[in-house]
Amino acid sequence: MKAKDIDLNAVVASIGKEEPAPRKRPFKARCAKTTRQNILKAAREVFSRKGYEGARIEKISKAAKSYDSLIYYYFGSKEKLFVEVLEGAYRDIFEAGQNLPLDENDPEAALRQIIEFPFRYYMAHPEVIVLLGTENLHAGKHISKSSTADQYALPMLTILQSVIDKGIKKGVFRKDVDCEQLYMAITSLGYFYVSNRHTFSAFMNRDLLHPERIEAWAHYISTLLLDSVRKHKTTT
């Protein structure tokens, strides 16, 4: 190139200017996160409908509008995918429980909310019942491989213990309440109703999915368990 062909103005204008920094490319990371989330969402639906054995990888990839190879790439195996689905199910319910708007000044009302919460959550998310039932049929062998499963219940137990302690200080709850036993009773009473809603509707000739029946059970179990921890006045 000849000297006269060089644009001197352009050369001068470029002096002192730094080279633009290379553009960051978060798109790939966002796509990977979205793909992973879509697979988990589809897997949760397929596992809850088909069970562990019936949930084939190709069915999950089709539901996620993805590819079998991507499931193996992100999760490694069907079992590891199922473990993450279970972890997500547990995490969702416990996080929702931690966000309950409890009245700290009214421990009885707060405890009633805590008691009714799992039941109401299971009614709103019946697929969780199927997932947990499936895992129990497998004797918990998948969730036992999770490194986080034992962490989810602790915050809820802490909240429950705090409410009980406030009730003890106010003189409305007994001092010997076992919060772990109480928590198991709370979850089991909600779980049983939802997991057996269809068979018991037939046995008892009652529609257990009717809103009035649902509210009646919520009130019954919360009153029952509240009464079990109340400090009753002794008669002389």
C-alpha cells in the first residue's frame, strides 16, 4: 500500500485508543441453565406420572424438547437425574414452609399454620406425593445418595421449635413437646390424606377433594395436634 493511500486522519484518531475488550458471552451459560431447568421440569412431570421404571430417558427428553445426549451430559444418568428431581421437590416444600407469614406473638395461630401447611402444599402439588411414594417403594435408595437431603428439614424444625418455645414461655404449650415427633405427625397426617384421597373417597363414599372436605381435614388435624401440645389446666 502506498503512503498516499493511508488515511492519516483515521490513524491520528486511533492513537491513544485502547483495543475494545472482548465481549463476554453469557449466552452459552444462560442456554445451559435453561436447558437444565427444562429437563428437570420435564423429568419431574414424567417421573410423577410414570414412576421411576416407566420414566424412560427418551420420554423425558421429548417432554423437555431436548435430546437424550444432553440429559446424559448434564446429569450423567437417569438415577442421578431422579435424585436431583427429588432434591428439588424437597427443597421446594421446605423453602415454601420457611416463608410462612407466622405471627410470632400468637404461637397457637402460628402452630396451626405450620400444621396445615404440608397438607395444603400436597393438595396443591400432588405430584410430590407420587415422587415420594415412588422413592419409598425403592426403600429410599436414590435419595440416600443425595448430599443435601438431610439439610432441608432442619430450618423447618428450627422454626417449629421456636414457635413451641414461645408457646412455652407464654404458658400455653407443655414443656416436654418433642418437636421431631410433632413434625413427623404433622407431615404424616397431611401426606396420608392426599396419598389416599382416591381410595378413601371410594371406601367412605365421600368426595375427599371437595373444598369443604379439604378445609374440614385441615381444621381437624391442626386442632388435634394443637390439643396434643397444649398445657392443660389441672383441676383441683
